[in-house]
Amino acid sequence: MKTFLILGAGTGGTMVANKMAAALDPQEWRIIIVDRDEKHYYQPGFLFIPFGIYSPNEVVKPKRNFLPPQVEVIFSDIELIEPEKNRVRLGKAKKTINYDYLVISTGSHIHPEETPGLDDEASWLKNIFPFYTLEGATELSNFLKYWKGGRMVLNIAEMPIKCPVAPLEFLFLADWFFQERGIRDKVEIVFATPLPGAFTKPRASSVLGGMLDDKGVALEADFNIMEVDTTKQVIRSYDEKEIAYDLLVTIPTNMGAEVIGNSGMGDELNFVPTNKHTLQTDKWENVWIIGDAGNVPASKAGSVAHFMLDVVIENILRHMEGLDPLPKFDGHANCYIESGFEKGVLIDFNYDVEPLPGKYPLPGFGPFSLLQESHTNHWGKMMFRWMYWNILLKGGEMPFESQMSMAGKWA
Amino acid sequence: MALDNIAFNDEGYMTDPNVWNKEIAVELAKKEGIELTDAHWKVIEFCRESAKDSGKAPTLRQITKGVGITTKELFGLFPKGPAKKVAKIAGLGKPEGCV
């Protein structure tokens, strides 16, 4: 019996388990998936919680529900990965698993302790909140419900971060939310980012930057946070610029799983060096990556994990047959950007082509508009939660191609 | 002029790192308002070496770790966005951290 081991049962790992259960002969292979948490979080939903659009129970379901019955599920932390010995040591489960193939899908997580002062006990979850965790988003929701207004600063600590459009969506929704609450005139919104503009890609950056302007959000570009001074209530950059806050919403440094670092498999941020086109790790030919766990320069997002899926599965199956992997992953990302007032913007891009205007997924028809606000885009995003739970996680067919297409776009 | 006949992309990064030389670096640094000192050269040389191995410009964390300086010192040498600024002056592409 051979072992196919998957570490992490989030979006990427769950999809791989479903695809592999269908592809591998159960007489020959056992499939094991390990995760420390029994709950599956619909992470794109965290964004809506601070504004009371979703409640916490709408974004959590048991992981087991999304995994096929023939897959062995172990709920345990992972103590150490030993890729030279093809084995993984588990902590809580107190066992060692020897594997033939390993897929790492341990994701990325926030690390407020990387920025001095950010996780200060007297301020954390009092007037400093992240929204990239369910706890942070929920606490922020309680805070915003009764907030009387003041200066809200949204800060990105450093790149790369998971879902690079989420901070913009947060700002757009905040503008909407404060208007609904009738206190928009009492709230000053500031966006402090290490990027030179609103977004990482030039054309989308100018469109989205214009939207920030329209919504009265002040942009502080090239702001690289050094520390939070919770006594003075300012964030301070490496070049000694200070921005005062009453409420600080933070996207802290994102890093890969600690076990990656402890196992000596990661870079400075615990991301595993990976071939950006084949998704095979650089050092170990039977170790593969899906989602945020690798260092591939694509957006860290569920849509990207989904577009990686077919490529990584095909390449692993090819490798099992003794064939070379195909360099088919193109960095394709596809993001609905919620812009408030039941509208949204959609962007579609890859390693080489930045987001362009047009129609998607059907050229000329849509129904979604690229790089432009529309109500349909918003409904697409809302519908996506259903598709995520019912189709995407189970590895079903989605109406989007893995590789990006230029059809229907205006260059 | 050192910068004559050098190709740059839309964002101002040299398209071919192989044609880079020290005179070019001095001119590119001037455009960024930076007078290069030994401390700057140490960082630039690290970035060139790092890119030779990996094929891409190092990220901020790779630079501070590799050169052995603090992030604060690095910002002192190359204000605002050091990783991007050094990459530009060292004739490399844009660091891939910013996706």
C-alpha cells in the first residue's frame, strides 16, 4: 500500500483530497489528510463580518463534510516534516506517517508579533483589530456596531498578503457601512500601504485608486510600518512618518506555517520554494504545493488555489507515471472586489498580464464586467459562497478555465 | 552617458540585467536622489549575487538577513521602498514579493 499524504485541509488541501480520491486506485493507495482544526472556514466571508453582512456561523462548517469517505482524516498538529526521509511526525496524534507523495497546503497566517507594539495586550482587539481571523472579524463587528466615529486607519504591514484586494474591499464596505449608520461625516478613513498605490498592478491600481478618492478615503502610499505606538495612538514608518489612529484595522505580516520553518523547508516567511509553473517544490520531487504555502508569486487566494488544482493533480499523476511535469500554471487569479452599495468590480489576471477591462467569463457577453463596477459583479460574489461550499471544495466543475484567457478583454 | 541605449520597462526597471555595470548604477541612483556609499554597494552587490542564484531580485527580508543590517538601516540607505529601489539601481526586475 502506498501513501498519499496531504497536510492542511483548507481550500487547497480539501480540493486535492477530493480529486485524488477519484483518481487513485483504493487497492493501491491510501489517502491521508491532516489538519489541526476540525472546522473549515470560508475565509472570503471574514470580510463581511465586521459590517454585520455575514454572521460568524455562516462561514464555518465541519471539515469532514467536504472530504470523501475513503480519505483518512487526522485532526492533529504537525510537529515536523522530514522530506529527506519521506515522513511526517504528528504532535497530538502521536504518530509518524511515511509517505510516497506529499502535498503541502498549510496556507498562510497573520503574525502581528512581527510588528513591535501591534499585539500590545491593552490595545489588541480593543482598538486594534485584524479581520483575517474569525475572532478578529467578530470582535471588530462588535466594536463597529457602537463606534461613535473618529479616525480609522487600515494598514498593510508588508507584502505579500493573502487576498491583496481584501483591504480595498474593507475600505469600500466601511464607507458604505458608516453611511448606513449615519456617521460617515464623523469618520475619517485612511489607507496606509507599503505599495506605491492602491493595488499591486498598475491599471487596476489606477481604477481602484480613483474609487478610493471618490469614496473619500485618504491614501498614504509607500508607508512601511516600523512600530505601533499605542500610548500616542500612532503608527510609525521606518522613515519616521506618523499616522494617528482612533481605530487601527491591521493586515499583519503573513507567513507560512511554523512547521515549514521548523522543518527547514521554507524561505524567510516560511513559504516553501516552489516552481511557479509546475507547482513541484524546488528541492523534493515527491513534494508538491497548492495554495498559499508555496513562494510562487501569484496572489494568495482561493481562486488561485482552484486554478492550481488541475495543474498540480495532472503533474502528480504524470510524475507517478515517470513523466516530466508540465509548466502549465500561469498565475491565474480572479477576484471579485466588493465595492459597497451592492456593487462589485471583477479582475482577472496572471503572471504576465495585468487586470484589463472587458467581459467575463464569456467574451463580449459576461455577465460579469472586468475592472468596472456593476451590480452583477456583487451578486457573483454573493453567489460564490454557495458555489464554494457545494462545488469548488468537492473538486467539481466550475465555469472558469484554469489558464487565463485574453478573449473578451481590451488590452 | 552611461544610460544611453539602455532599455527599461514601463516601471523603470532595466529589462536586461546583463548589461548592467557600476557606472549605470551610479546614474540610476542619482535619479533616485541617492549618492552611493560603501554601505549602499554592499547591499547592491548582495542583490546582484542573490539574483544570479535565484533569477530574481531579493525581497526586503532576504536583503536584511543576507547583508546583516536592520530594516531601519536599509530604509536609511534606500528611503521609502528599499527592495524596489535597490532592484532598480542594481539593474534587476521588480521584486516578486508585491503580488
